Amino acid sequence: MFALFRQWPQAELHETPELIWTITDIPFPLFNSVLRARLPSERIDQVIDSILAEYQSRNVPMMWWMGPSTQPSDLGTILSDRGLLLSANPGMAADLASLPERYAIPKGLLIKRVEHEAQLDSFCRVVCDAFGMPGFVADAFFDLFLHLGFDSPFIHYLGLIDDQVVATSSVFLGAGVAGLYNVAAVEGARRKGVGAAMTAIPLLEARAAGYRVSTLEASESGFNVYRRLGFQEYCKLSRAIWMGDQ
């Protein structure tokens, strides 16, 4: 997914055998990410110093992503000892064949794909409001997704009740799997089955397109929702965040 940053004028994407990293001038960690670390033990300190220096030079916060394939396996502890803030969530996956043929959508909820700029703007605002992210992040998301276009492998969905956007979700189709992201609902639409529907309908569409596996990173509030839809926990996905002077 982060490889799509190559198409975004606001971002630089750098790839080496040891890692991938993105950098922007946007002061939010997600846009300044380090991924797929495979660091030899004799170069760990050198690589970490070099990467942090890049973000320090721009004075932007950054996020280092880690999972089961991260090398070394204790990289999170190493970064935490350097003062980065460490957190982790369950990494889950599901066999899409286990989904029902149809899914009962809560009464009054309409789910549709984002297909034009006005819908995309609503999508970005609701995602950021639901997750407590500042308005400039919504502006950055809008610019990123607009540059990717409406036919990219990153597909976004809106949930509407009475013509008001109350929920969102996204599916990224890549690496042979359907990755689920941005499942969010406004306060008045929570705990009513809306989030489950915003998960199930995009995944049914992904299955119809030939995908057989879905992956996601579960929040605490979403974990049991995903379990009921057939997802199982397979790993922990961690992030180490450096906030700089922000």
C-alpha cells in the first residue's frame, strides 16, 4: 500500500534491501513511515540513526511499523529504549469463503463506493473525526487519494443514513489479499451493527473479485466484531512513534 506514495507529489518513497521509508512535510506520523525492516545486527544502530536523522531534518514525527517478518525480532524494544513510543494491536486474517453469501445490512443504512471528490472529502472528514485526527490530516488524505484516482486498488466506502455519512471503510487489494482499513463510525452510529456491515460488504465484493483472504489490524473496540465475522488473530502488529518537537 505504501508503494502508492510514489504517485503522490507530497511524498518521497525510498526503498533499500534493508527497509522502505516514506517522508513528507506533513507533521503526522502515518505519512512518515518506516516499513519492512530487515536489519543486520551489525548495522542496527547505524541504520536507526540514519533514518531518524532524515525525519529530524524535516522536523516531522515518524512511525516505524513492525510485524512477524521484522528483523531483528526485538526491534521494537530497541526503538523503545531510544525513546520511541511503542504500541501493538492484533494482526488478524480471515478466509473469505467463510463469509455468508449475503449480509443483512442494518435498516436504513446505505453502503456505496466513493466515486467522486465530494464523496471523498466526506470520507476523509469522517475517518479523521472518528479516529480523533486533526483536520490537516483529512486534507492530506484527500490529496493523496485524489492523486491515486478512483480506480486505484485502494477502494473506499461510505455508509449513509438519511443521506448523512455515518461510517467508512476501505479495502486495499494487493499482495493477493484484501486488506481492510479505515473502519469507522460517528458516535451516533456505533454499537448498531454499522461497523460490521461496513466490514462485510466490501469483503463480499473482494471475494466476488477473486480474493480469498482478508487481513486487518484490529482495534480493541473492533476485535470482537471481526471475530464474529470469521477473523482470527495470527500475530501482533507494532508501531514505534517518534514525535520530535511536535
